[in-house]
Amino acid sequence: MNISVLDFTQQSVVVTGGATGIGESCARLFARRGATVTVMDIDAKGAERVTTAIREEGGDACCSVVDLTDWSATRAALEECHGRTQRLDVVVHSAGGFPRYVSLMECPVETWDGVVDSNLKSMFHLLKAAVPLMIPAGYGRFVTLSSMAVRGSTIVSAPHYAAAKAGVLGLTRQAARVLGPHGITVNAVAPGSVKTPRTNAMRTPEATRRIEQNTPLGRLCEPEEVAWPILFLCSREASYITGVTLDVNGGGAMS
Ligand SMILES: NC(=O)c1ccc[n+]([C@@H]2O[C@H](COP(=O)([O-])OP(=O)(O)OC[C@H]3O[C@@H](n4cnc5c(N)ncnc54)[C@H](O)[C@@H]3O)[C@@H](O)[C@H]2O)c1
């Protein structure tokens, strides 16, 4: 008997933030599982690097350079992807993050806007652009990245990020309700501390030790350990799951 799970053969998958970290890991795994992958990112060099790496492995990928805080550019990028692959099955929204810690009262208004826009407004733009392309097929998977920062544990000094990632959960539930009748599921994944280039650079050795001590599994997360659960939520097998937040945090926060 030939049973193939997490098979994305002939599916068109967009991964935002695919130039690095969790997004890069997702893009590579989707390609290995048969998908045509669009690596979508504002970072042209990073997106090109990941696309080339996937092709060298024999996968099917192309890159799309776009600022997801720009509505017209986001819509054009999604339409271009759909025109190229003639379908759109999956969107994983991993673009976002925050550049540095800042306290609530010292957070400049522009910094607040930048973080909220790149994490939350971008998700709205993506939904608004992708859903009309999915509805005619009666099928779609949308998975977005939230954070343990808003799952019963508090990262101090990232108020913009915590607000944006809480907003992501609200929008996930709204979208799941509205899009369910169209066969489109919408879910969120909330990672703990993942070893990605950006967060590795932000963490001091003391902070790493503190996280390890407060995590029942006793270590930080590898990017692939978040990517595999994301692939599951994007698979045909996850057909009855929508509106959930999947915690991938080594037990660091339990709800
Ligand atoms: N790394 C962690 O520990 C961790 C923990 C919890 C949640 N997350 C979330 O997971 C996601 C991925 O995090 P990461 O650390 O792997 O990567 P990251 O945050 O370093 O990279 C995100 C990518 O998004 C891209 N990006 C940012 N703004 C963009 C925009 N306006 N338009 C297009 N692309 C844009 C960047 O160029 C980058 O390639 C983020 O949403 C982050 O908030 C990460």
C-alpha cells in the first residue's frame, strides 16, 4: 500500500518571510514534499538564495520580492504567482518579527507602526489578496505566525510585537469563521524561542540559559520543529482544523 501524507504535489504554495528562519525552513520542506513554492520576501538577496537552494535540490521554486505592508504590491505579487502556477493552494505568513527590544514608553511611534504593519497589516493584505484566488477552487490553507509572547507568557519590552501578534490571533479567528464555508482553513502557530538568525543575534547567553531553564523540554526550538507542524496545518490531512492556535513552545507556556 502506498500511503503518502503531507504531500503537496501539484500545489502552489506561497511562503512569506521565506528568505530566512522559519519561513526558509517551510519553503524547503514544502518543495521536498512536491509543492511549487513562491518564496515571498522584501529581502531580494535572501529570497534568491533560498530559491536557488531549492532548485539545486531538484525542487520547484521562484522568488517574489515585495513589501507586504504595501497593499497594491501585495495584490500584484499574489496575482502574479497565481498567473504563473494557475492555482493558489497554500499561504504561510512568516514575514514579521521585530528588530530590537524597546520599552512601552520609549517606543517611537514609527517603530510601533513598522512592527504592527509588518506582522499584522501584512496578514490582512495577504488574506485580501489570496482569498479571491482560492474561493473559485473551493479550497485553501492559510497559516500565520503568532508567538508565545501572547500565549500566557510575556516577553518584556516588545509591546508593539505583543500587540501585533495578539491581533494576528484575532484576525485568524475572524477569517476562519468567514472562510470556512469556502473550504478555506485559517490557523495560527505560536512558537516559543526558535534558533533563527534574527533571534540568535538578539539573545544574550544569559537570556538563552533562562529560556532553557523555563522550558520543560530544556532547549530552544530548531526552525524545522516549527515548520513541520505548519506543513501539517497546510495539508489535506488537516481538513477539519480551523481557527486554532497551535503552540510549538517546548511546554514554555501551557493553556
Ligand atoms: N524566531 C523566533 O524565535 C520566533 C518566535 C515566535 C514567533 N516568531 C515569528 O515567526 C516568524 C518568522 O520569524 P523568524 O525569526 O524565522 O524570521 P525573521 O523574523 O528574522 O524574518 C522574517 C522575514 O520576514 C521578512 N519581512 C519582514 N517584513 C517584511 C515585509 N514588510 N514584507 C516582506 N517581507 C518582510 C524579512 O525580510 C525576513 O526575511 C515571524 O513572524 C516571527 O515574529 C519567531
